[in-house]
Amino acid sequence: MGHVWLIGMMGTGKTSVGRALAGRLALPFYDTDATVAANAGMPIVEIFEHSGEPLFRDMERRAVRAIAPQDDGVVSTGGGVVLDPLNVELMRGSGTTVLLDVAVDLLVARVADAADRPMVSGDPERLVREIASARAESYRRAADIVVDGVGSVEEVVDRVEAACNVL
């Protein structure tokens, strides 16, 4: 089976859906952002503040590289994981990449007040729209499956599970 790699914009529910899916399937749950934060000994927002995005992306690449050979599980990724072709290669080579697709207006509403999202601090609405537009093609190219990410966590988990069982 391999891993189920959940990809998509911040606010699509990758972590919540990932935890619930892993629980349902009795698989380990991995989180690239949590791995980066644990390895750095600080929250991601502090990594961005102190060291910038390039160091974060390097740490993210190392997290993907570390998770890929682990026992099959469900992996929640950071929103920018698809920006690195090596990450995409590792994810696709070790499982199925599932894009949780959510309309930008809903993403804006979900992340507008999130202080822990350094990529959109300052002007969340404008920045979410810009990031979504800039990454849209990368998400589509990286995805093996695209799943509607709107609805309750259980509804989205049902869709992901159904889509993955078709493979």
C-alpha cells in the first residue's frame, strides 16, 4: 500500500484528516511539520522568524526523507512540500499523494486568525490567494488523487479512504 501522503494548502485539514484516517486504518500517523518542529526544538513560526524559509524547507526535505522509508502510514505534510521536486519524488515513490482540495475563499476563512502560520502573517486574505495561485499547478502535478476537502473530518476521511481503495 505505501504511505498516504496528504498534500494541499494550509487550512485544508491535512492534520485533522490524517489523524482520523490513520486511526481508522490502524496505521501510524506522521506529520512533516511536527517532525521539523521537534527536530528544531522550536515551533515552525520561530524557525521562520529566526532562520527563514530556506532553512525550514531544508528541514522539511529531511523530514520527508526520514518518513518515506518508515512503516506505511498516513502523512500530513506542510503546504509547501510540493515546491521541492525531491519531496514529490520521495512521496510518490513511497505511497499515494492525495490532494485535499478546498476553495480559496474557505481557506481564507479558516486561516485568517491563525497566528501560527508564518507564510500568511500580515495580510492573510491576499497572501492565501497568492500562495494558492502560485502553487496550484504544483499540487496538481504532485497529486495521484484529488479529493474534495470540504465537509466534516469524517466526510473527508470517507472520501480519501474510498479514493485510495480504488487504487
